Amino acid sequence: MKTYAGLALALCGLLLVPAQASALLELEMGFEPTEACPGDAVQFFFSLENVGDQDEEVTFSVTLTFADMVFGPFEGTFHLAAGEEIAREVRFVVPMGTPPGTLVLEATAADSAGAVHAQAQVEILDCGDVPGPFGKAEGHTKKLPRTVAKALRGIGLK
């Protein structure tokens, strides 16, 4: 009988251990439009809100993936007061000669309580004869992520 009572007490103790806190942040991001041809303008946006009741230093990190290549992370730090929201937008043009594929941005925002993650993607379409400056797409796979990375640096990410 004592064995069961001890086991029950131990299990109760395990159940009372607090769960790890989660971030008090909300992160939304995306592309507009979500499909584009080389030469099209695309808008990337994100909003980050501190939904907690304390000011936070938030680390924001973005990684780009295109055609099996990974660029980044690009990082920045933002001070967010309790209830404060920041929103950023960057516009870029899909470089001519960019081959079809999916550009994926993965972001993480971390505060003192944890982290939140979000992902956005834009599909680069095969829109027919859209050669690069030398009449072929070779060498243009890296140009799209570099163009987006330059735009991200414009909003404070390094």
C-alpha cells in the first residue's frame, strides 16, 4: 500500500512541474503576390507584436532558401514595449533570368520567454522566354536570394 501511495505522490509531483514558458510574441509574415515571374515586383512583409505585459528585447532571425541553397541567417534586435507592434515591408523585383522554384523565408523571433516561428514563400514561375543578360538562366539562381537579402538589410537585419 505504501508503494502505491509513494508512487501516486511522485506522479502528483511530476504533474505539478510547470511547463516551459512560451514566447509572448505574435509573428506574421508573407509575400504579395505569392506567385511571380522574373521581372515582377514582390512585397515581403512581417509584423511582430509583444503580447506580453513587459518590455522585451526581441531577436529576429531570417533564413532564405532557394534552389537547395540556404542564405543567412540575417539577424536583428528590436526593443518592443508591452503591447507594441512593429511592421516592416520590403519590395524587390525578381531578377530576370531567375529559374522557376520556391523562395522560402523562415523566421524566428525570440524573447525572454521563448520563441515563435513563421514561414512564407513565393513561387517563381516559368513564364516563358525570360533570359538573363546573357540569354541563359545559369548563374541566376543565386541572384534572387541576394536581391531579397539586400532588401532585408534595408530593414535592419544583418
